[in-house]
Amino acid sequence: MPSRLPSVLAAIVLVAVLGLYMCSFQMRATEVGIRKTFGKVDPVPITQPGLYWKWPWPIQEAVKYDTRVRILEDTVEETPTADSKNVTLTTFTGWVVADPYKFHTSYPNPKQGEEALRTKIRAHKKAVVGVHSFAEFVSTREDERKLRQIEDELKELVKAEAQRDFGVDIRIFGIKKLGLPTEVTDAIFKRMIAVQRTKAMNYEAEGRAAAQDIVAGAESKRQQILAVAQRKVDDIESEGRRRVGEIYKRFEQHPELRIFLDKLQALEDILKTRTTLLLDTNFAPIDLFQEKSRLLPAELKLTLPPAVTTTTQEAPASGP
């Protein structure tokens, strides 16, 4: 008998531990649960952590749900807008089981509840997108885009229905990705290219107009400057003609002097460069090299105008 005592004590302890395990369950801080008695769900959920008692299975059963946020991503599909243009809208949802009794009675399998929630999100997504125009999703104008408002609207609809039907609390909701079908994307790119090309053409036209204004202004100033310069030239030429006229009037009194000066000028023009000439001094203006041709009459010397002076120079009678 004494030799069986340890085995008996061990068996008692084992039975007690097994009975304690079958008649109790523990709720962690990250869990909520319910009791089921003969398959019937207790309407009072267990939301506080701690040690709880129950009758052993199959009388009672404890069902636990993790309260940490689960992320559910929507499937990618084309959704038409109010103006019959398709967009691909992908959402993400962070959800937790807030009412385990309602969730379990609706969907005993958590996977079924998740799929039902996905179906609800898709239905609301189509409904919400269908009442908004394409420009509210994609637009170059900031005042037309309403993507944040659409996201909030969709979140409120999903949250209210999930809480009412599934006992699920939506903690996080948002639009993960907004895309466009290939044909819509090509059309948008073509439209953007056309808009930018139009802007470029407008800029070029404005540049050409500005260039024409600058050229016209410069030409106007050039004409003004030329006109002023031409007036000055005309004044100088008029003054020169007037003075030449006065000189010619004096030359009319003494034609011999004018002929003499013209000969001197012609001779200077001939001898501007270093030149060796063989000339006949009997012809003008080379006849000036003859002494008799360089002498003026005495009466002409006395009546010369003040501005005209003469010089005499010895020169050989004939060319070199």
C-alpha cells in the first residue's frame, strides 16, 4: 500500500488538472469570447481578460476571437462612375470583432465573416463610385477632386453596416490604389498632351507677339533717330551749299582764279601716289609747271577774297 501512494497521488493530481482544464478557460487582453451551452450561444459576451469557469465539453464550449486589427484588402476590379467612365479602386479595411455574440451567430466561421465583409465593401464601393463623376477621382483641378470625401463616405457606410450585421468594428479604412483602365489611361494621356501642346502654342504665340512689339518699337526708335540724323545732315548740307554758293559768287568775279584752283586740285589728284610721269606742259593742268602759267595778273592778286591764298613754287619747265 505505501508503494502505491505516489501513483495514487499522481493520478489524483492528473485528474484534478484535467478537470480544471476542462472546466475553465482563460481570456487574454487581446481576446473576446462567448460560452456555448449545448450549441446555444450565451448572449452575454466575455470581453474582460481573466480566468472563467464552464461545464466540460460537450455541455459547454468557449469560443475566442482575437481583438487585434485584421487587414482586409479588396479585390481589384473596374467600377463605373456616374458619367460611365471606369476606374479601378482598391480599398483596405482594418477590422476587429467587437460583438462576439453577433459575429458568431451570423458567421460561426471567421473566414465566412471575412468574405461577407468583403462582399459588403464591394457592394458599397460600386454604389458610392456610381454616384460620383470621373473628375471627382481624377482631375488636374484641385477643387474638382473629392477622393478624400468619397473615402470617408464609403467608410461610414461600411462601418455602420458591419457593426449592425456582423458585430464588427471598422478601425481603419482607406483607398489603397486608384487606377484607370488602359484605354482610359491612353485617352487621358492624349488629352493631357493636347492640353500641354495648346499651352505651348499659346506661349509661342505670346512670345512672337512680344517679339513683334519689341521689333516694332526698335524700328520706330530707329526711324526717329534716322529722321533726327537726316535733319542734321540736311542742315549741314544746306549750310555747306550756302557757303559754297558764297564762294562761287566770289569766283564769278574772277574766273581765272577758279580755273587756276581747279588745275591745282586736278594736279593733286594725279600726284597722290608715288608716280613717275612724262607729260607735256603745254596741256592743262600740267602747264602749271611753266612759270608763266603760275603767275597771276597783278589786278587779280589785289582782289582775291580773304579765304583764298596762292603760293608759287619753282618747277621745271617740262616733266622729268
